[in-house]
Amino acid sequence: MSRESEINFKIKLDENQVPESIEWKAEGSEKDKLNLSKAINLAIWDEEENNTLRIDLWTKGMMVDEMKKFAAQNIITMADSFERSTGEKAIAEEIREFGKKIAVKMGVLK
């Protein structure tokens, strides 16, 4: 049986088109309410172009140390998704180790 679900984002911009706030809501999630965030990093596979499309937004309130942690965590969790989808454990571990290595270099992981 087929089912649909929506994820909605609301981005409030200042007069210079810089994000001031990012709100999101996922239909059917445990948090079936509006959630606040300081950044979003969304990758979409374009089947026609055989290429990745990206949406990267962050608010004025996102501090540099938060962005460093966000970037490192994205790399580490991308390894988890990669492993689940491909079964390539060795490559996933290399991606994880890279994420951890740069997190340590940036001072967001000890």
C-alpha cells in the first residue's frame, strides 16, 4: 500500500535575503510540530541530470563553532547512510574516520 508524507520548510529572510530563521515540520513524525533550526543541508539526487542538487542555508544566528560541528556531523552521518544503502562497510568507515579527523582538527571533537 502506497503512502505519502510531507516535509515542509519555512525560511524567514531579512531585507538582504539572508535567512533569519528556519522552521520545519515533518508529517507523521514524533515531533508533529514546527521545529526551529539554525541550518539546513539538503542533498537531492536529480535522476535526469544524474547529479546532486543541494540546498545549504544557515541563519545569522549560526555561530562558527556550531557550523564546524554541523559540517563534521554531516560527514559522519553521511557515512551511516552510505553504509546502509550500499553495504560498503570499509568505505563508510573511511568516511567516518575522515569526519572525526577534521572534527578533532577544528576542535569540535576530542
